Amino acid sequence: MVNVESHPNRRLALMLLAAASLSPIASGQAAEDSSITIHKDPNCGCCSGWALHLQKNGFATKIIETSQTDAVKKRLGVPGDLASCHTAEVGGYVVEGHVPATALKRLLAEKPVATGLAVAGMPMGSPGMEGGQPERYDVVLFGLSERRVYMRFIGERQI
């Protein structure tokens, strides 16, 4: 048997391995949860604003530009009345519209049984829709058989 203490390189390797196993990123879960894929129309500027909001709040974004956003929404199970201008995927959930990062972080921490979150339409003041008088809007948690208000906001401020 090799004495780890007598081999500094092995000791360092074991220490690094032990530290990495304690890190949530090492398990892949935190990295998966903070990486979001956004499907957006190439001509939509507010979607890029939403992506920037997510990046500023610690999410890694991957943008897929497509003129077939309706097909993406249908494939991912977004109800028509909750549709907005972009659809995203994060941590096994669907995200429709201008959902604030605060709501996404809560969703990923709580992991409710649901399809995802949506902000219907394009409320003024929501992330990516800054400018003008911020409106009150709901972030809706939706699934196959249930739908409920998950959080409420005015602009980016939770109420």
C-alpha cells in the first residue's frame, strides 16, 4: 500500500477530489440549474434584454434563434393563453416569457411538480421590457392539470 503522506502529488490530488465531491457544481446539478436555453425569434430585442437580465443574475444562457417559436412552445407544452415572445428551458422546466430571475431561482430551489413558469404577454417593466411605467404581473406555475400564481411582481420587484 502506498503512503499518501509520502507522495505530495497524490495527497493534493486526493484533497482536490474530496473538495470537488462536496461542491454542488461537481454533481452537475448546480451547473445544470444555472444554464438556460432560450428559444427566440432573431428579430426580437426584448428577448435579448431578458437574457442579459438572467446573465446578470448568475445564469449561463444559450440562445437558439428560430422563426418557429410557436412549434417550440407546442413541443414544450406551453398553454396558448400563457404564451409570450420567447420560451426557455432550465433544470427540466419550461420558462415562458419575461420571468424574473428571482422566480427562476425559487423554482429551481423548490423543484415543484410542474411543467414550468410563465409570464403571459409582455408586461411593461418586466425583465427585458424596461422603460415606461412598470406594470403589476403574475408569474404562473403551470402543469398538465394545475395552474396557480407562483409570485407577483411590479417590474423586477416582488410584491
